[in-house]
Amino acid sequence: DLDRARSSGYTVVDAVSVIGTHLTELVRRHAHELFTRQDAKVFCDRVAQENPKVIEDLVPKLLPLSTIQRVIQNMLRERVPIRDGVGMLEALGEAAHSSKNPVLLTEYVRQAVRRLIVKQLVNAQGELPAYLVDPSIERSIESSVEHGEMNSVLTMAPEGIRDILGRLQRKIAKAETAVVITSAGSRYFLRQIVESSMPSLTVLSHNELPTDVKVRSRGVIE
């Protein structure tokens, strides 16, 4: 049967490969939940092997390990590559002088590794096809955010959140893998709004776009 299927042009995949692929996807999807304080320590230790000064200046002088863990969890939650450990921790060291808030620190680190983020999103022509967000939506999100010393929270009323989600869904199919570009101040929270209903949506800020990447607009969310 297998030989007949192959000779007919079908790709035959064994059960182990299917399970392996499924598990890999499952781990990717929940990596942020699996990333422990000990994992954060190992992450820092690896960087310290070749760049001890980066860690020496950062932990615990500027930031506790728990904050570094949360920033990396935020990156993993949106499937951002974390292989540039030195770049990420150097960016944290710079940003930690002005904020200890993990949400703001995450946005700063994302901007530092923006080439890694965008590299996996550009097409064969080197363009980034993306939807743009109308400034009025960006303003409504930004005005509903409360920044504290250790957290940032979206305080928008449920009907406001539903309205923004509806505007996105009218333009973009729920299961569509697409990129949306918005302001730096609204990016994290727009991603929060769409996370459960439109998990395939990547939300970038204008500050995360390398200068040599050309954006090809697919439309405006308004």
C-alpha cells in the first residue's frame, strides 16, 4: 500500500514524524510557559561564558533574574528568536537605566533584535507585506494603557476591545498568517487583543522595521 501510494505521487509520512512535528509545534506554542527561572539562569550563564561583563553589569545590579525571565517569556510568546543572547542582554542593560517594567523592556529588546524578527517575515523579493493600523486606533489603545513601575496594563473597556478586534477581522481572515504594523506605544497591547482570536497574526511596531526593508501595504485597518 505504501509503495502504491508513493508511486501515485503521494507523500507518505510515518506516524512518528507526525507526532514529532506536532510536539515541536506544541512546544513552540507554549515555550513561554515552559521557560523557567532556571532556564533564564542558564541563558545568562551561556552569555557570561564569552561576555562576562554583560552579565556582571546586569544581574543583579540592574535587574533581577525574574525580570529577565519575564522579558524572554514575552519574546517566546510571540515566537521571536532568542538566539542573539548578547544583543538581548546588552539591550536590557541599556534600557534598565530608565525602566524596570518588563513590558517596556520587552519592547526595547525587540527593537534591538529587529533584524532577526523581520528576517523571517519578508518575502522572496525582500519586501514585508503588511497591514497598517489607522492612527485613531493606535491613539485609542495608547490612551487606555497604564504604565506602572513593574507592569503595563490595558484598561480599555470590553466593547472597545471587541470593536478593534472586529475591525481587524473585517480586513483579515481569522486563520490568515499576516503582519500588522502599528505604533510602538500600542504594539504590545494590540497583540494582546488579537492573541486568542487571531493567533497567526504578527504585530510589529514601526520602530522594529530595519531601514532597508520595504513595506508593501496590504491595506489599512480603520
